Amino acid sequence: MEFLAGSNGQRLPAPYQDSLNQSLTSVVQSNSQYQGLAACQLELIFYILEDTS
């Protein structure tokens, strides 16, 4: 699985990228196996609800 995540042309910092990778991998793999897809392309939009900095 491969994906790009970020905002305004900037990639997410590594800790957020790793967390997102762990969460999305199982969701995408289980969905693609259920649908019988070998490959798919998704566009996901997330809204940041809290500033943690």
C-alpha cells in the first residue's frame, strides 16, 4: 500500500504519518479483499479538529 498525506504541499510529520499508516492499512486491505479488488485509488479528506502543538 502506498499513500501521500499532508496539507498545503507539505507532508505530514513522521509520527503522524506512521499512525495514519497503521490505521489505514488494515481498513484498506480488508475492504479491498471484501470487494475482490487487486488495486484501488482513494482520496480521503480529513479535518483537523484540535491543534495539538
